[in-house]
Amino acid sequence: MSTILPTTRIPNIYVEGFKETANFKAGLQPYKSLILGFKLNAGTASLNTPAKIASESQAKALFGEGSILHKMAKKYFSFKRGAPALYAIAVTEPVGAKATAAINVTGTATASGSLNIFIAGSFRSIPVNSGDTDAVLATRIVSEFNKILDNNFTLVVDGVDPSLVNITARHNGIYGNELNVRINYLQGEANPAGITAAITAFANGTGNADLSTINDILGEDYYNFIAFTDPVKTVIDFIGNELTARASATYMQHSIGIVGKTSTAGNFTTFMSNINQPRIAVRANDGKVMPNFERAAYDMAFLAYSAQIKPALGTSEELIPDDLPAPAVDRYSRAERESILADGGSVDKIMNEQVFIDRYRTSATTEDGQETTKFDDFSFLLGQSYAVWYFQKALKQFQNAVSYDEDLPQPANSSVPLVNTNILKAAMSQAGLELAQGAYIENLAEFKSTLQVTRASADRFDILAKVNYSNSVYILALGLELVL
């Protein structure tokens, strides 16, 4: 065992994966999802404390209506096919400034119509009557959007210019700079005659979450997927490095972090040139309507649901309800999408003006200084997670067992489970048989012939096996250790 220390004396089951991993077709592994973000003062949750979230209303009470965590939970629960259990941790809002945007209405309407406005994912169709002035319409915009109680922004008419609507993100932070405002940009929509509406894009948000203590924040809890808000290198590296450390044989936690970043294809390539995290996925956003933190939560629900029923099969197309494409002039071309994937990014596709998940992959393109494709899809990590879970499950029955020598007769009428190398080898062989029957293992005979169970001490066993999974791109040499 290369990372399981021989001095370890704590009773447990230690698992270690060597070299590469493998693809799987299905599984029964239970999954847990986590959202990391900010709360409002009205929320009752304590900072840096995990909370299991059973409903949107619970998230609203804990984190405050319109907070990032409330909106992420709301979007997670909008996935209707049974997403895994959701947990949330409110982290300290950064010291900094809130991002701001504006809508400047000018003119007097000479015809009736509407201003169809999206602000940070919220939508209102503002009625316009012939004769309405810009000041009247500015007030109406504010009034209509204030009917939505859980906006992740606030808006008011400017105190000096009555035709100007000022918009402010709910929280401090650079995340707000990637929110967007759209007016009448869908096909067939146009401003009413006599009216123009100029947008000042969100900007000037500063600060990001301090996750330097992410180890303490996560504690000993294990989450399969983690969605977070800040698409900056420091945050990505704090989370990515912690998840990589937790994947060691000591922790056996195989988790994936998800974040979105709005950017042109060229700027995204530049950004990703400094990111190489095998357990973080960064979704490129060309300016779609839904905020990145909400998309991360929804995508996490879909990915966790899919992994729960078909681990390591890889991501597939999935329609994203309530999201809308970027304006045609801003959309990534096919060549740009392929470049983003090559640079370690994840992408969407647009079909019939609908947004679909196209491909999710981790952001790692190199390993040990060498280019690699093994992180191209989540199948690598999900397969590793499934392998650890399945073989660990096979050994749990022996966690409180009493060891006895292989050369001695089995004690009669023992009131506790018994274990030795022969019993463990039989249990592992049975687990391999079950995987083969489920079409997971391609060569059961090879698995059995390479299976080695050795006694390291009176209460310590080492297990090694070569697992050749069906449809695998990589072969996993599995190492396990049982400490009684």
C-alpha cells in the first residue's frame, strides 16, 4: 500500500486506487450534494455549519429570501426526477462591494407594446401604453420586478434621474459581475415605438469567498458533488486541492466541484490556462440568462441523479428549463466549444433555441506534467468513487470481526463474526462475481487470479486485485486494507 501508513491503528476499512480507473454502467451508491454560498442577515442559519435542506421554503428561512443559497436550493429542487439529498453551508460574505447595473429608459411611447426584461434570471414583461414617458416606465419596471420577492438583486429609481433604474446584487462579490440584463432580445421582440432602453452591464463587484479553511468548513462530512459561486482561481484551487486531498486512501472521499464562468471563448482559454484541477468542473457561459450559481445547482442535481443510477457512464444531453441562450452574436461557435473542451472547460449546446447540457468534464488537462485525457469526463472520478464504495461495502461485515489463524479450525459457536485471509478472499470474490453479473467486470477469471489477500499483522489485512471493468478505458489496480 503506497499511502496507507503501516502505523495506522485506527479500526477502519482503508481503500486505495492505483493508476487509472474504469467506466461503469450502473450502480446503487447513495449520493449527497452540497451548495456553498452566502446568506442574508434575515437567514437563521449559522455560518460554516452544514444544514440538510429538505425544501425551498427551508432554504429561504435558513439563508434569507433571495440569497444565493436560497436561489441555488430553489433551482436544485426544480429538478423533478429525484435528485439526491441536498446540504448547504453558508460561508462568510466577502468584504468588498456589490455589483451594480442599470437600465436607462428614454423617450415617450408613441405606440403600445412591452419591455420584456430579464435581470439575473428574473423576468417581467413590462406593459407600455402609448404616451408613457421614460420616467413612468422606469417606475413601472421597479414596481413590476418588486412583485418578485426572491430576486437576487434589488432595484430602485435613481434619486436624480427619474428615467434611470439602478440595480444592485444582493451580496458583495465578483460573482455579481457575471449576472446579466437582457431587454427584448428574443426573436420577434422589440421596444415599443418612441422608447429606447440602454443597459449598463453588471460591474464593480469586488471580493470573493475566503475558503482557505475549507477543510474545517467541510469537516468530516462527505459530499459527492459541490456547487459553488466564485469562478476565480483562488477559490477553485482551495476547493480543488481539498477535494484531491480527501480522495486519498485515508479519507476515501471522491468528490466533484462545479462552478460556472461567463466569458468569451478567448478569455475563457486564458483563464483555464491557469486551472488544472482534476476534481473541479468549470462550465463556460457565453451570456445565458440563468445566473451561474443557479445553473451549477441545477446541473449538480442532474449529474448526481444520473450518477446515482448509472455511475461513470459520462454526461449526456439534458434540457435546462428556464435558461435561455445568449444573443446570437455572443454565442460560442462550434470551433470555440471544441476549444473550450480541449482547454478543460465544460459546455452547453443550443438546439431550437433551447439550452442543453452538452459535456461536463473536469478542468485537468495534465497529470504529473504530462498531457492526459483521462479527466475528459466525470466517468473517471465516478468510476473510482463507485469502486471504492462497492468494495468497501463488501468488507463492512468484517469491521467488528475477530481474526483467527488460517491454519487452525474455525472456532465453534462464535458469537462474533470471524475473519482470516480465506474468508476475506471469498468475500472479495463474491463481490467480483456480483459486479460481473451486473456487467461491470469484463474478465472475472482475471480478477480472481490476481486477487491477493495477505495478513499484515494479527488484526490487519491487505487486499490487491486487478479490476478490468466492462467498456473500461483505464484498468484499476485496486488496493484495500482492513484494520480490525
